[in-house]
Amino acid sequence: MGTGGGPQRGAEATVTAGRRALGILGRVAKRMQAAEWLGFLVLLAYLLMTLIPGVLATHDPIEQDIVNRLAFPSAEHWFGTDELGRDLFSRCIHGARTSIRTAAIAVLFSLIVGATGGLFSGYVGGRLDELLARANDILVSFPGIIIAMALIAVTGRNPIALALVIGLVNTPAIFRVTRAVALQVRVLPYVDAARSAGASNLYIMFRTVLPNCTTEVFIQALLIATRAIITESSLSFLGLGIPPPAPSWGSMLNTGRSYLKRMVWYGVIPGLFLMGLILALQFVSRYLRRATRS
């Protein structure tokens, strides 16, 4: 009887967990507005472009066909070709991977540096808090794009270095949020109780204080991803971003503006791809802010 009840209980637990998950998804769906639904679906499409660009793209994004350079849209080349005969549709698809990969590395770096710095600053307080807060204010006082251009002049146009530089200039946002929450939480009774029970400061910071920051930090991470994508495209537009022949929406916009009279779509379509990703991230972050504060 014992052996027969085990699988049955396991099946019942699985069904219960499935119903609970469906219930949560149902409540989430009811609270989402039409624009937010669209944002999630568009963001999912961009994630697919990032994960499986070779499946979605119709051509190799760096393969040149000089004979068919600046070709008009056709059944073979849906968006036409560029000045080197490369398929514009495939380059736009692979451009999503460039932007999202850069944003992911930048956000990860910002989270590690900003959250750790803000946590120590807010929890420890005193001179360390003053020093880190002033350093953060100095970093905020300079335009991020100017700092990025200066650092790229030193590090070069390496894609990883570019992403880390973009992450560095967006660190202050995570630092401020984490520090503000740490200043509030460190004086609460359950933190004093953990300290009285013999918990170390590191344990309290990362197991007691940090979990209270996760919601705000995650929302800030989406906003940082938006800024990172814009910064990467801006630097590529200026010729300081991802080095060619790697596809980047910013560099495509820069080149496409020279052909606006002949091929207006060359200078417009990469911008539409960029705008779609930015709007999708904005709608998703708006839903998360509204859901966590309602």
C-alpha cells in the first residue's frame, strides 16, 4: 500500500503545483493592459532573435554579394541589401543579439558593482557611506555617453569592454536604490534580532537586507537595459561601438542615412527594430512597477 500511494501523492502534488502556477499566470494576465501584453510578446520575439538568429535569418549577416549591392526588397532579400550586398533583414535580426548581449553584460556588471556598493554603503554607514556616496555623485554628474567615449578610447572597441563600460556608467542607479533600502532596513527590529542572535554582518547584508531590494533593483535593471541598448547604438552610430563587420543597429543607421534618397528603408528599418525593443522594455517595466506597488 505504501508503494502504491507514493506515485499517487506525487501526481497529486504535480497537479496542485500546475493549478497554482496557472492561477498565478491568470491573475497576472488579468492585471496586464493591452500595451503591456504587446510589450511582453515583442520582447519574447527579440529574445528569440537573440537565442536563435541563425534560424530566423535568411542569409549570413556578413556574407557579401557585390553584384547585388543596394538591391531593392525582394523575395530573396526581404529588406534589400546594403552597400556591400549583405542581406539587411539578416543583419537586423543579428543586430538584436548584439544589442541584447551588450545590455545583458552591462546590467550584470551594474548589478554586481552597484548592488554590492550600495549595500555596504547603506548598511555600514559612517565614512564609508560618505565616500561611496560622493563617488557615486561624481559619476552621476558626468553624461554617461561622454564617460563611455573616454573609456572606450582607452579600452578599445572590444565588445566585452564596451559592455562593461556601459555597465559602469549605469551603476549609480542600482547603487542609489540599494543604498536607500539598506538605510531603511538596517534599523528594523528583525535586523536587530538577527544581530543579537549572532549573525555576521555579511550574513545580515546578503540574507536579510538584500532580499528587500530585489523588486526595485529588478525594475532598475530593465531601465538600465534600455539605456545600455541606446548607448550601444549611439556609440556604434558614432563609429565607437561594435567593430565591423558585426551587425549593429547603430552602425546600420549611420550608413543608411547616406542612402536615404535612394533607399529610405535602409535608414529607417534598423531604427524601427531599435524602437520596438526600447518600447517593449518600457512596457514590461511599467507593468512591473504597477504590479509591485498596487
